[in-house]
Amino acid sequence: MEGASVVGVTTDKKVAKVTLLDVRDQPGIAAKVFRDLAEADINVRLIIQAAPSHDRNRITFITEVEYLEALAGLIPQWKKDKVAGKVEIDTDVAKIAIVGSRIASTPGLAARMFTALADNGINIDCISTSEMKVACIIAESSLDQAVKAVHAQFFDEITESNGKAAASPAKPTKSSKPALTRKRAKR
């Protein structure tokens, strides 16, 4: 069986977080929101819906900043149709993700990423996972520090190659389970 492997860290600064607040908790609301976005040719990267509270909900999604003007045109209709009571847009965000094989089915990889961010005082705003990726939305101002922290957690050495950062995967340990924390070498 193939072992789990984090093969890289990806980032994106050109994203915005959109949160629909005071959303009615009923069938069809999410379908309407994302149908409207699709009809406006607005690409959605991540979707997070919170558990409802008192028959109200919150839907957050991540999109590229290039779509914000088109998105602004949808908001008045959503409010008029009582889809959302309020819409918040945050452009001071960035996405960082670990990618590789069997990410979502391997215990400890997400914890290691979250620990690396927490140890560096970086707050996670949103989280999304798939079989091949764990993505976090963080403050854009923390992105460079986050990349260094996550790289240090999953890769032993970082070298310069053709002007771009390159990394060698960390050597596997004898343990079959990934460690939740890792000691950093003193330099």
C-alpha cells in the first residue's frame, strides 16, 4: 500500500473570503447562492458552511479577487431575496496548503500543519480538506512566515534552485504513525 506523503506546499495571495451571514437554514439556499455565482462565471475555490444556530446559518467561500466586482452585483439581490442578511468580504487573506497522496486519510498530517502555524502565532481562519490537500485561509501578512513554518514541519532542507525554493522530503521515521510535533534543528 502506498504511504502518505506531503510533496509540497502551495500558496495563493489573490483570493478573497466572502461570508454570507444570517442565512436561512432551509433547502435550496446554498443551491441558489452557488447557482448565482456559476451564472455570473465566478469561480469558487473553497466552501465552508457552519452548523445552523436558531434556524440561521453562515456560508463562507473563497474566490479570486478578480471576481469581486461581479460578486458585488449579486449582493443586493441576495439581500432583497432574504438569502443573506449581511455579506462580508475580506481581501486581506491568503491560502496555504499541503498537497500529496492520501492526505485526508492519514492521521496527523493536518495536526502537524496546524501545529506549525500555531507555534508561529498564525491564526487559521478557514480549513478545507480533500484526499490530496489540506488548505488553510490565513491573514495575507502571515503568508511568508507560514510557508517557512510549514516547510520546516514537512521538509528537512530548503535550497535555492533556479530562483525558486525547492525542498527535499523529510526522511521517514521508523514509526508507522506520523509524529504530531517535530524538533527543529538548531542552526
